[in-house]
Amino acid sequence: MPNVLIRDLDPGVHSVLTARAQERGQSLQQYLSAELARIAARPTLSEFLSGRAQESEVAALTPESIVAAMHEGCAGR
């Protein structure tokens, strides 16, 4: 497994992260590993937009299509 080393971490940040790990009953390593996995699972904005652009069903957004979608959403309530 790869390792990550973070140098010069602010002591206050370390203290907060350690406390959060303890609240979950985890070691700091377990806590940070889970948090990094959560971050990696979320696409960045550019990744999201790139993926959406590749989908064939995605229509070009126009002011009219946005207003129509908003009206459809309101009508469903």
C-alpha cells in the first residue's frame, strides 16, 4: 500500500484531527484514510463537467431549458 507523509502540519490541525478520530473510536491513520477515500470519491468540478459533456443525452443548457426545468420541478409538488 502507498504511504503519505505530511510535513509541517499545524499542531492545532493535528489536535482537531486527533480529537475527531477519537470521537469515532478510530486511530488517526484510520480516520485520515477514510476521509481521504471520501474526498477521492467525489469528482472535482472539472471531472464532473468533463463526464457530463461526454454523455450523449446531455442537452445544451439555455436560459429557456433552465426555466422549463424549474417549472417542471415546481409542477411536481
